[in-house]
Amino acid sequence: MASVRLLSYNIRSLRDDPAAVARVVRAIGPDVTCLQEVPRFWAWRLRRRRLARACGLRIAAGRRACGLAVLAAPHVHRAAREFHLLTPDPGLHRRALAIAVLETGGTRLIAASTHLDLSDGPRLRHVHEILTHLDRARDRYRAPVVLAGDFNEEPGGPSWTLLTDHFQDGYTAAPRGDELTFSARNPRRRIDAVFADPGVGITACGVPTADTAPTDDYVKATDHRPLTADLELP
């Protein structure tokens, strides 16, 4: 068994306080971080590299398109990476899936980050596409999958239900900390999640509270709260 702490975080293109984002990430101390709304315009490469360094992490996967990235701690080795654009919809933001195949403690993990649409129809269609990509990755790399991101839907919705037909919902499996992820200023919704293959052990999942993270920085950092999952990999 290998223990992995995974963080999922929508950082709103660093439009708020990048230093606060880094403080939150460092305090949580993740092995793997799945980011959404990473900078993708002005000086985007430099800003991503600076963010990774400030967090004590390195970039394991991601491209400019769609603002997705997977970061890994120095002791986590990247074995492979993939990036998939999902089918476009006129007038809507392009959506994607970033995949990093990572190795730690002699164990391999497929960590995937995504950010789904506000519109119901495209969101559900994209979940079907994501499941196909992850099935192929699981077969190709022979490793369990963990999918994290901003799903723009709450539990019980059709896209969320489709995901829970295939994965464990981290917070439902092992709740620890707070449940609601959005907004940082006035948390009322759980729209961020960590989903894991049935073979992955989930020992804790939730929004870190003041005893483990600088919660005063949450509102300064971005409009989402960070979501962590402590995992045991077979």
C-alpha cells in the first residue's frame, strides 16, 4: 500500500491572491494536486511555473487549453501524461481532461483533472467522454484512476450520478472536514469532488478545517475552497 494525499482546487486563474493559493497548498501538503482554472493567457507558462515552485510542486500534466493541470510533489515520479479536448459546443468554453500517470512508493496512480460546463447537456455528454478516456488509460497503464475537479453539479444530478455509478465519491465514502466547496466566501454548494476507482482506499475526504489549513486564506485565494482526499493505493 502507498498513501497519497490528493488536492483538488479551482484557483480562478490566479485573479485573486496567488500567494494565498500557495500558502493553502503548502499547508495541506499534497502529493498530487489537480488544478482547474489555471492561467492560460498573459505569461501563462511563467505563471504556472511560478505557482508550482511556490507550492513546492512540479508540473506533471496540463496544457494551455482549458486551464487544467496536475502537479506532483518531488518524490512522485511522472511515468506518462495525456491531454484530451472534449467535444466543443458553440458559445461555450472548451472543456478537457488532463491525465498524469504517477508513481510513488512502488505504486502507480492515474490522476485526472477536469472542469465541467454549467450547461446540463454538454456536462453529461462530457462525462461519458471522460469515462471512455479513463477506461482506456486504466487499460493502457494498468493503474487505478482518481478523477478530481470542479463538476459544476451537486450530488444527485445526472452527471454526478453517472460518475458514482463508476467511482467512489470521496466525501461520501470517508467524510472529514467540511462538505461544501463553493463559494469560498459563502459555502452553500458541493460542486467539487474527488472520485476514485473501487480498488482505491479512501480514508478521508473534505475541505480542510482550521486545524489543518489556513482557512483565513480561503477567501483571499480564490472563489472555491480546497478539497483533499487521503488515499491508500493497492
